Amino acid sequence: MTAKQHMNLIVTSASFIQMTEDGKCIAPANSSVIEQSVREILKSLGFPVQTNSFYMIIKQLMERIAPIMIDHQGLLMLFNYVSDSLIGDGELDNQMGLRNSALRGLQLIHTLSNVFPALFHGREIFNAYLLPFLWQCGTQHQIAETVLQILTNIGATAFSDSMEALENTTVPWWAENEEFITRLVDKYILNGTIAENIYS
């Protein structure tokens, strides 16, 4: 691969959903592939010394844009921890000596949804985690607000399976169900907090 191809892999894996020629979504590369691409780019820039300012600037930019520390599988693990704390029995929290870490975990996921929206591809994250979190958070308004913010950040593209689905609708696939809209309006617009009203 050329340096340009490595850079394209890094940038597109974090921010843009890739599509095949027939319009199917391609999962972003995992963090080990991204890390290797970063190494190849930095290797092509010369020696890593303080006087090589071009190398140092590119390295700092790469540290900000490359999803080296998290990939889709890591995101799923984070969702599992939050799920155990929020709607599970909290066994992981007990093992680590924490008290309900769900909100902090969701805040981390919220930050990741701003920076790396392409990691939220596929329907599993929505069906197995975000929607259950939204409906089962009970009176924990901060949880609902954070989930609604995550949905706002990742939008319709993250949950689409194909480009055709993106082009033929203005409403995300997960919001097409009439029951979903009715439930969302009832729980978060008519009876929610001000912040929940804003994000829904």
C-alpha cells in the first residue's frame, strides 16, 4: 500500500461509512490495521527526532484522527459493560468495586460518537444496546438524554445496511416503525425533561 492509501484507510475508517459497488456497507478496519497504517506513514516521513518538525506535526495529527485505541469490537465490549451496569445485574461493577458506572460509560460512548461515528455501523448496536437503554432507563433522565445525544451524533447512516437505504429515505430505518415514534413522543417529548425534549 502507498502512503496515500494508508492515509485514506485511516481517515475513512473513523468518519465515513464505506460502501461496496453494489451499495453494501463495509465495516471499518480494526485498530491493529489502523495502527499498522499509522506506522507505515510515520516510517515514510523519516527519523522520529525533535528536529524533524514535519514528522512531529504529522504524528500529532495522526494521534488525533486515527482510531487506534478503539474499534467496533472494542465499542461492543464497552456497550456490554454499560449494559451490565444499566439493565443487567451489575456483576462487573461489583467485581471492580464501582457503583453504577453506566452513566460514565455512556458519556464515553457519547464522546466516541462525536469523533468516530463510523464505528457505530450495523443494527446490532441499536437493537441490542441503545434502544433497550432508552426504554429501560426508568427515571434516570441523564441516561435517556445521553442515549438521545448519541443517536443524534451518529444519525441514520450508522445504522443503514446499504447506500440504497440511505438514498431512499429521510428518516433513519430505526425510526420508521410507528410504534417507536409514538413511544418516543409519549416518553420523551410529552413527559420528558427539557433536555430530553431538545434531543428527541
